[in-house]
Amino acid sequence: MPVKRSSERSSPRPKLADPYLLSKAYSEPTICPTCGLVYHKKRWLRDEHIRTEIEKIAEKHKCPACRKIEDHYVMGLVTITGTFVLPNKNEIVNIIRNQEKKESLRNPLARIMSLNNKENLITVETTVENLAITIGKALENAYHGELKISFSDNEKLVRVYWHRDLESKKKTTK
């Protein structure tokens, strides 16, 4: 099956900012009471050692990812369709979860907000654009299919569509 990848962008996308990263200046040290991330040196980190050291003196404020989840502010939408999905659902969900783990090592604010699956359809909502793109590319690398990535011009949002049907069985004659 030929691989089809497209990215819809008619003109260069304006530089859009994540409103959850800009709307609040956190003091140091700060710990997210929901997920335990630490705000240290102007970055959110998953660091147990630092967290243990500062726990008693740190302010408590929700990190941007926990606030996005609470507000249901989606920055990445992944739609997975096709007859290939149902018989391979467990493997596809494992790829999605593994991509979340890998991406959260690089960016601890990268999270899956929801993962819903019905027969030949899986939808994933993410807290950052890059996680949605990473999931789509991982599915394309693993199973080929058709990948389409569409960026919003007005807001920081990406829609990722991945589709694959089962190949029809070829008839063999002797």
C-alpha cells in the first residue's frame, strides 16, 4: 500500500503561543499538587530528588498540563480509522501509550487527555501538539497507511488523521 502523507498549510503558520504557558508566571520552587511536577529553573520537570528537597517550602500550583486537562483545552487531536483498527486495536493503543511515555521524558507536560476507542475508530486528545504528531508518525512507521496532519491557523491546535484498511486478500489460482 503506498504511503500518503499530507500536511495542509496554505501559507506559513503564524507563531502561536500556548496560552497556558504564558498566562501564569510561577515562582520557584513550585510543585504541581495534581501530578507532582516541579517548576525549577523556569521549566517543569519530573524529578523526585528535587521534589523531595523542596516539598516543604515550595508553593503549590497546578502545572499547565493539569490545568489543560481540568479545562479540557485540547492542543492535539488524533483520529485513527479503518478496518485495520479493530483487529489491531491492542497494538495500536500500546503504540499510543509508548509514544506518550517517550514524549513525556522530553516534555513532562505532554500528556494524553483522553483515549476513546470504538470498533474501527480511535480518538486521542493531547495536551501538546507534538505528542499528537508523534503518535501519527509512529503509526505510519509501524503500519504505513495514510497520515494527514492539519494545523490550525488561528489557534495552537493540530489535527492528525491516520487511516488504514485491511488489504483485500488476493485470489490465487493454480
